[in-house]
Amino acid sequence: MLKAIRNKCLDNNRIQGLVREASRSRIIPKCVYTRLPPLGCHPVNSPAGNRFSYFADIHDMLARHVVWENLRKWEVTSLRVLSELARTAELFLDVGAYSGVYSLVACADGPSEVIAFEPNPNILPILLENIQVNGWQNRITVIPKGASVSAGIAHLTVPFDTTATRIDEEGTGPLIELTSIDEILIGRKVDIIKIDVEGHESEVCKGARQSLEKYHPALIIESLAKQSFVELVAILEPLGYVHCQHLGQAGPQLTKDFIDAPTYANFLWTAPRNS
């Protein structure tokens, strides 16, 4: 009841703007603004300082970081790396796009065309709205399927924190279609792939083997467990991905081993590019 009253009070453009500016100016402490849901459309600055719009929905678990913090704290190293790569990229794949933060940054900071994979039917409308409010319907193509090793069907497991939604054989969430990156690209050149799929990353890479071997795109991959990292090494090294950097708080750092840092769980894999 109290949350409903709070949300009703916040559902006002003027109040939303006041909270946004106060949180970004650090007038409102984090312990307060993290309890206040952003609603509606808000201006956000990319890592390169370019402005784009972000549509915040009550169910969007990332919105507080994106809107109130203006992307100053959430995955800052990974977003900065993506921003730098996107400035010269022609095609970026956002696998596990959620509300589209990485897709929006790629379009704001570079000429990139984006293919965004998001299978969760409850999050898909937020992604589509973010594309529309920026007028990037011709730049971002949405694939409403899960990326995996091949085509098929699977269940999702959808926890309270919807950013941790995952493909799960024993899942009780929505039934979704699966596809593979190679199937979607059909031999088309790709420059960057970001993969955030909560433990399914090895299967995604297996389904992109032809593209990885031929074009050696830069890979930004979330790896939450040592076993996942070991599996990625076994798949990627034979394809030429001999350089791995942990995208941690201090910036990218070369590593050959898994680094357990839950709030900085992304790794950048690169290989010599084919001409």
C-alpha cells in the first residue's frame, strides 16, 4: 500500500526531474534514491558525453542506476570500453540486451548498427520503448529470442531481480525460442559482441563459432563463476582469443585467470583481426 502511494506521488514529470537532478548532484543520498523508482523518459549521458533518452518502467531493475546515477557507477569500465570500440564499429551484437543500455550507448557514441537479443517477454516492451524514444528503429534490430548453440525452445527462470533471468531446462518461466548468432548473421561481419546471459555464455559462443573464427569481433562477456570462465577459455583460445582483460573498477587489466568480482563480472576477449 505504501509503495503504491509512493509510486503515485512519483508519477509526475516535475517530481521525477527534481529527484533526478538531486540524486545526480548527490543532494539525495544513495540509500534514499535507490528506493525511488524512475518513471518515464529521462536524459542520460553516454561515456563519451553524448546524450540519449532512457525510458524507465516500474519493473526495470536497472533504471535507478541508469537514471539517478547517470551511468556513473553501473558497469562503468565495460560501458567505457564499449563506447570506445563502438566509435569505429559497423555492427554490434547485444546478447541479453535487457532494457537496451549497451545498445543505446553503442548508438549514441558510434555509427554502429545493433542487433539486440532479448527473449524475456516482460522486458521486451521496455527495450522497444527505449529504441523508439531515441528514434533508432532503423539502427537497432530486436531479436525476441534467446541466443544459444542452435535453434530450439527453452524455459526461462525469472527471479525477483529480472536482470538475472536465465535460460534453464528446469525453468518455470516463459517458454522462449532459441537461435544462434551464426544463424542470425548468416556470414555477415560483426565487430563487437556483448554477452550477458547468466551462465549460458559458453553455449552462445558455440553458436557463434563461425563468426568468431572468421571475423574475431571483440567480446565483452559476463562470467560469474570460475567454471564458466574455464569453459570460455577452452572455446575461445582455439579461435585465436589469446588476450583477456578483466573489466574491473580500476579499468581493464590483463588476466589469464577468473577474477571473482560480482559487481565487475565482465571480461574483454580479443584476438588478432583478419583482414
